[in-house]
Amino acid sequence: MPDFQKVAKRCICGQSARMPLCDGSHTAKGWRCDAPGVDKVDQVFAASPYLRNLADRLAWEMDGLSLHMIEGEVRCVRLILISDGHGMAAWDVQSRRVDADEVLILGVGPAARRLTEVYPKATFIKVPEEPLDSLWSAVIAAIAHEPVDEIMAPLPRIFLSHAVADEAALYPVIERLRQHLAADVFVCADSIDPGVDWQAVIRRELRERDLFLFIATEASKASLFCAFEAGVATALEKTIRIVSLDGTPPPAHLQNIQSMDAVRLRTRKPWLRPTEAVYEACLIAIQGGAPARV
């Protein structure tokens, strides 16, 4: 079975009995998850893993090709990428075999907002992902309308406060922020050179960083070092954001700040894997609305 068929894809036709996940019942809408069988197309559609059935349906109804169903190099007038910001490493590989005159990126949801930095030459249109049952109509509307330039604020320089016990779960997220978005993230475990005064480095970075990101878990709530870092950030009146890794509420001294909860996010978006839910929660916290200060 191809890898794309193993992914728990999102339903975009409203027919699934497993909403919001796809169960294959979109065949009742008159389209199938296979290539349309044409020799030459103007448009090629590609998508993040959880949105590939959306690319398939667009290809079927707009006489195009869905990239993940064809092999070899592809030439087209326009490549349309529908992305929720996940699976970008796989897309980087796929994109090398596409020769397109123009690229249109439809960014679905908060994790896709930074794609303008990853692909600065592409045209970007933001697509609302809520409510879930209107995604198809939102994408069609986005394709039909002229894009509006959106000025994206640069990511802040981040001090990430976490417990050592949580590093295994956090590092895939940290590496994704750094590699795909060029985010400047200070993490004690790999941002301090051997032999230096680590306490002095932490104090300096807490002063100089734009945003303090606290990762809430039972381990971080019990950590004296995390409490110290949060106390200094509070005293310095830094912008503070909180992400709960496992559903743990913030410690008492930070509970006045609304937090992002990766577990609750997965409940609302069950197609996300745990690491992807943490990544999206961190992005929402980092680039969210008005900064929350203590």
C-alpha cells in the first residue's frame, strides 16, 4: 500500500462517517483518489500528507494532476500546493522534480503562515481552516481570487524553558523550527558551549531574547531551574507564552497566562501526530495575537 494511503487524511467532502477523518466515501461525490489519465496539464496539485485527498479532488475536477500519484519529473504552467505546514521535509524532496512557471501556495491554518519565508518567490494565499466542513469551498474561493499581500512579522528570538526529561519529545519540534523556519531558539542543552559559566549565559539570554516560551509538563513544574527562568522572565517583563506538552497546566506563578495545549489540539485535529501537534501549538503560541505579558 502506498505511503499516502496509510496517512489519516482529513475529510474535505463532508461524506465521511469518521469526521473529521476521511473514510473514502468521497466516491459518492463523483471523484476518486486516482490520476485523471490525461497526457498534458496546465496545473499540478500537491499537498501536505493530511490534505492529499484535497489535492486529488482538485486535480480530478480541474483536469490537472495530483503530484503524489505521478512519477518522474513534471512540467506545468502552475503548481498549486495546499499546505497546513506539516510534512515540509517530504515536500522539499518532491518539489525538486517539478518545473513550474508559477507556484501558488494555499496555506491552511496557523502552521502554514510561515511558508512565505520558506518559499519567498511563490504566491501565498491564506485559507481559513475553520469550520472544518467548509475547507473545500474555502480552497476553491482562494484559487478563484487574486491574492492579497500579507506582511508577516518576523519570528521573535525565543528562549525555550523546559525540563531535561522532556528533551526527547521536544527536540524534533525545535529542529523543525530551526531548519524549516530559521527560528532563533535558545535551548540550554545545545546553546551553551562547554566550559562557560552557564548561569551567566542563561541570565544574558533571558535579558536579550524577545519571547520566553515555557513548556509545561509535570517535570517542568517540579524543576527549580524552570521556576528560576520563569521568575527572571517575569521580572524582566518579557513576553511569555506557554505550551502544555502533555495536558499539564502551567505552574501556579504562570497560570494567569492563557496557554496552548498540544493534547487538546490533537483532540480537535486527530490527524496530527503528537510531535506535529506540539509543533503547531508552539507556532500558534509564538506568532499568536497580542502578546500576553505578566
